[in-house]
Amino acid sequence: LPTPLKLDNLRVVLVSTRNSLNIGAAARALSNFGIHKLRVVNPYEKAFREAKSAVGGAKVLADAEEFTSIADAVADCNLVVGTTAVRHRELQHPIMRLEAGSRLIRKTSGNVALLFGSEKFGLSNDDLSHCNWLIRIPTSDENISMTLGQAVAVCLYELIRNGRAPVQKEKLKLASSEEMERITTTLLDVLHASGFLKRRQVSDADNRIRRVVRRLAWPERDATVWTGMLRQILWKLRKGGPPEG
Amino acid sequence: LPTPLKLDNLRVVLVSTRNSLNIGAAARALSNFGIHKLRVVNPYEKAFREAKSAVGGAKVLADAEEFTSIADAVADCNLVVGTTAVRHRELQHPIMRLEAGSRLIRKTSGNVALLFGSEKFGLSNDDLSHCNWLIRIPTSDENISMTLGQAVAVCLYELIRNGRAPVQKEKLKLASSEEMERITTTLLDVLHASGFLKRRQVSDADNRIRRVVRRLAWPERDATVWTGMLRQILWKLRKGGPPEG
């Protein structure tokens, strides 16, 4: 099995970013996913200064390194991967979907640079000439271009995700929320009528009961049976009198 | 094999969102990933109006539906999943990592609502009482909380991603960019000295050559050999005179 990518081996390189909010959003995505090496190449000076001084800009931005050329920014990297929204940028580079590209990146030993271009123009052909290959996020044809901060977040998530995260067993084929809400409100009526809930004693008692109901996986076909039972109980409770039989 | 989630069966529900830019960013993520059903519950009215009128707000926002309660917003859903950054919100609900939760969501037949809380407070206990279970994005402990737009983008990406996207074979264990750049500049000198490139004839010839070099997977151990060969050739070209032998 290949050694998984060490997060410290990843460098996120922002090229010619224009907007301080976007630099900040990218930095936040790094810190969300535990990645610390942010590099900026020829940012608009004002945007970079503003981003650095923003509240909550935090450690990733304070430690960000500035370069005047891509060659310098990726000099210590063994693999340089560009990001693009375009599908076939004249086919000068191999382009892979993010899912596949991430598998290759994770298998790489040594340092990896992940390049993001400017908000408006993406990576130029000049920028791309420094890349070994490109990845694209599998966006829909109706709107292929993501914001910088969202694109960085999605790429980093894909790199750190763990496909083997365990799933708890849950039964599906559930009743609709409308049916569950009907069960909940009828049950609440019953609980009040029976004295189990004292009227208005605990203000969030309704929510506690709603959670109790929601934690059960109510099969769709049983929902009306439950509602019927509860309604009968409620009717009997409200009618009053001694129990029958 | 389970039927994969139909994108039309997914409803993204924003609860009590305060900021128009965040509503816009969430809407953009929907359109990036081909999802069309955006619902908002009790948004700050001004924020929702501003978001709807924003340039590029586009179809998803124009079609967004507004509700005054979560119960109404999820009434047609068979599964309601909340999102949270918190790990153990008093353990009232099962919480799963996004990777695992997405597998369950994809297996669900019927409609699925994915709930996102306000930027500042997330989903309240009241909001959460409508959920069957919760997912959390596997963020780093150093900064667990993502921006709304980035969180929506990452969740939707995970739902649409295709883990079987094909990988092109690439040999890894590559030379560093510094070594590849040394090969590139030496080769360029050789090409100029040899007359293959006429000086300054094509302004982006250097980039074309750099791409040609980068498209090869240069094994690290061969880099110095190549540089040595090219330097010898360059020396000979510059020395001039008839070929030896």
C-alpha cells in the first residue's frame, strides 16, 4: 500500500489572487483541513495585506509565504498539479477529475503543490506550463466555475477524506417527515392528556419528545397504524371515566 | 446495488441564514453541482432579498422557496439530515462523518433534506429535533467551523463524487521542479544555440518547451544525467567548429 500523503507535504499556491476575502476564504479552508503551507504568487498587494490583517485570519495567513514567480513557489515540490474549471484547455496537459487526481496525489512521495489561479482568469498558459498535470472539480455543465474559497475547500476535503469511515447501520425506507410530525403531535397530546407531561412545565419538552420520535426509524407502512393507535388512546383519555374491562 | 441518489430528490435547506453573500455562495454551490432545490427557513428578510437580486444569483436563487418552519420545509422528505461542526452536541443524535453519511444518503429512496444552520450558531436544538441524524465534515480540531458556502460546497461534492473516476497511469517518484527547471533552461539554451529556436521569433516558445519538458515524468535519479548531457551539447555548440570524428 502506498504511503498516504502527509499533510505537511502539501503546498497550496494561490496565483495572482485579486480579492482579500478570497485569500481569507482559501486560508480558512487550509486551517479547516489541517494544512499549513499557503503560498501566494504575485497577489494584488493590497488584497494580500488586507487578508493578513483580517480578524481571524489566523496562523495560516500569518505564515503565508509570498513569491514573485511560480518556479520559485514550487521549487521544493516533486509534483505540481494545476486546477482548472475548463475541460479541454487546448489539451496541452492531461486533465483528470479531482477524485482520480487525488488518488495520484496521495500516492506521491515528496512535496506536492496544488495551484489555484485568479478568480477571473484561472491559471494562464504560462502558469500551467509549470504543472505536471491538471485536475478539475466535477462541476455541472450549467455552472462549471466555483469561487476560489469553495474550490480550495472541495479539493482539500477530497485529499483528506477517508472513504473507509464507518457507517452505523440504519434502516431506511422511512416514513415522511409529515407522517413523523403527525405521530409526534398526537403523542404530545396523549402525553399531556395522560399527565406524563405537565402542561408547560418544561419549555423544551416538546423538542425532547420530537427527538425521541425521530430517533426511531419509522417504517413508512407503520406510520398510519401508529397514528391510529395514538388517536384512539387520546380519544379515550379525553373521554375520561374508569378503564373498561 | 442501491439506486444512487437522484439529484432532484435532494433539498438543501438553509435555516436562519443572516448574510446575503452566504446565501449566494450556497446557491452557487448548488448550481456548481447540478442541484436545483434550495429552501430557506426564516432567513433575515433583507439578506434573502439582496441575495435574490444579486448579479449572477441565477436560477437556483430565483427558484428558492421560503418557509417559516422547518417542519414545512422538510414535509416532503423521507430523510432529514442536519449538519454540525460540533462533535458531541450532548449526543442527542447519532453523528456520522460526511463520508459515511453520504453513503447512507445515496442509498435512500425518496427525498432527502440536508439542513445547514446560521453562520453564527449553527442549527439549534429545536432545529435538530427535526433531523433523523447528523453529519459533520471531518475538519481539523484547530478550526472545526467552515463558512456556510464552503460547507455546502464540500457536502454537495461528496454526494456527487464518483470514486470510480478513472486514473491515467503516471509514473511517480519524480524529479523536483527545481531540477526540471534546470533541464528546461539548459535545453532552451541548446535549442537557441542550435538554431532550432530562432531568438525571440515566437514569444511563448519558452513556455511551449517548458510544457514539453513537464509532460515527461522525469525520474529523479536521471535528472542530473540529462542536465549533464545538455550542458555538454551546449558547450560544444558554443565552441563551434566542425564535428569531431
